[in-house]
Amino acid sequence: MAESATDDVFYDDVVFQGTDGYSLAATLFMPRGPRQQAVLINSAVAVPRKIYTGFASYLAGRGNVVVTYDYRGIGGSKPASLIGFDASLSKWASHDVTAAVSYMRARWPTLRLNYVGHSFGAQALGLLPNNNHVSRALFVAGQAAYWKLMNGRESYRVYALMNFIGLPLTRYYGYTPGRLASGEDLPKGVFLEWAKWVKNKRYLFDDTSLPGLRNFPHYHGALRALSFTDDPWAPAASVDLLCSAFTGTKPTVMSISPAGAGVAKIGHLGFFRPEHREGLWKESADWLLGS
């Protein structure tokens, strides 16, 4: 981890339990000086917590307690075998992200709690029964990922990859091989639910079996959502669709081009590259940690 953690901060690998007692691997970043606020970073699908090390270290270097963690079945929270492992996107939200918020509140009860949600991590905030504990939320490429809202050829590639390749392979292996999307292996239930939502015109909002949907209006904190013009997975329309469900607040959606950020590309994962330290990171952190 040291190669990414360039700030002068303490960090330590820890474990906390999901709401059902399942152990989740996490990393705690601590400032060397006074602790001002707390920040929870919530991952995208198939993305391990190590991807967020640089940004977490940067936030900690600015005087904040920061936690990254892996959902069950991902990274350090993966069992010996994913075959038969019980996990889904909805369980990630109800069991893992909910527990992560509770862990932050219990361990640092006097610090303001801020939330960074990348892709699915943004979607999860609305599903949480305890999202009222979050004061500010920064969404990075957080979207309602209906396939027809994806840009250009990517929409057809995603549809074909999920339905004609992903589904058969997942049913054959009992899990989804990560090489399909250059990410982590996925538990079967996660991929099946994701593939179902992607085909829905309103993504997860069309899943009537999802009890967590009632929690979206309960979030009343500040919300800023970043959309990147070269991100085929989270174009502005899909970001707007996700944000429209947060009726208890007034989300601010910002569309950012690579040229506007002074870089060649950003895409779906690029925000978390260290080249954005003095640009996107600083501006986003100024807002997230502001009053």
C-alpha cells in the first residue's frame, strides 16, 4: 500500500462486521494531527478498496479519519471459494454498507460523517436505512446504469457481455470471472442482480422486490454528483436518473470533461488516479469537507 499512500498519515488494516456478522476487510487512514471529520469511501462493483488508497490518504492528510473497505466476496472480504457464496448488490447495501456507516458512527460519534460513493457505492446510499447519519455525500460516476443510457457502442457491448457471455459463464462456474470486465471475480448473486437491473429502464428503481428503495427520500444531507463526459458507463442522463430519487435533498450534478480537468481522459475509474490531486481531488475535498 505504501506506493500509493504518499501523504504523511497513519494507516492500518482492520476488520468490522456486516449486519449479519460477516467479517469485512477495511483500511483505516488517520491524520497525524487533530481529527476533524470522518469519511467513508464506498466502492464500485468489482473494484477492491486498494484502488481508493491514494484518495483516502489525501483526505486523511487533510485532517480526517478515512475508511475504505471491501464488500463481501471482493478483495480482502472474499471467501476461499465464491461457489455457492451468498451475496448480491442489495445485500451489499443492506448488510455491508449499512454496517460500515454504523461502524463509523460508533467509533467516531462526535465527528461529522461524510460519504464518497463510486458507481454502485453511490447507488447504495439511497438504500441504507441509516443514511440519515451521513452529512455530505460525494458521488463519483454514480448512476442508474440502464444499458440504453450508456454511450454509443458501449451500450450494446455491455448488453451482449452481460446477457450472452456473462450469464452463461456465471451459471456454469457458479461465480463471474473477473476477466469479463477487467475487475474482481464476482459472487453469482451480485452479477445476476446487476444484470437484471441493467436491463430495467429505471435500473434498480424498477425492482419492486427491493425494500431499500423506500430509504432514498430519507437522505437529507448535501449531495454533489460528478459525471464525466468520457465515461460511457455513467453518462449524465444516468447520473441524473439516480439523483432524481434523492427527493429529500437538492443534488448538484456536475458534468466534467477531461479537457476541463486538464487531462487526456477520466472515464469511469480515472477520478481516483493521483494525477488529479491538485485538481479534481482538491476541488471535491473542499466541497466534501466544507460547511
